[in-house]
Amino acid sequence: MSEGTLRQLLWNGRQIEFEFNMERYQVKLVNYAFSTEYAFGKKWGTKITSPYFDEIYFTRHYGYSLSEMLQKVSSSQIYY
């Protein structure tokens, strides 16, 4: 999944889930009263949040960055 596609899906209110190395991860956009943040992490665990998309997309939080994870998974392992 490309960066542009992911951004578009998040801004359209979609929550993305995918399987990577036998774990399920989530990416979503969280709207607060005065701000918006991106959240990324394991589905049943704590999430990393940031107001900047690039911070969650390119930083290695779980040994791989989100961009690397999405490049390695097949489209059948990504859920909208």
C-alpha cells in the first residue's frame, strides 16, 4: 500500500488493520476537539500517536517502520 493511499483512507475515516509477523496492527486517525492525531500500534496493545503522519510512517517503532511493514505484507493481509 502506498503512502498516498494510506493517507487518503485515513482522512476518509477508514481504520486500517494488517497482519505482520503473526501480529495484527492498526493505523487510524483520531479526531479530538481541537486536534487530530495519527495512531499506530498493535491491535491489542498501546498505540503510538503523533500529529504528524511522517513520524508514524517512517520511524521504526516495532523493528520495522510502518512503510516497511506495508511494503512486505500482501494486499490480502490488509483490512479496511
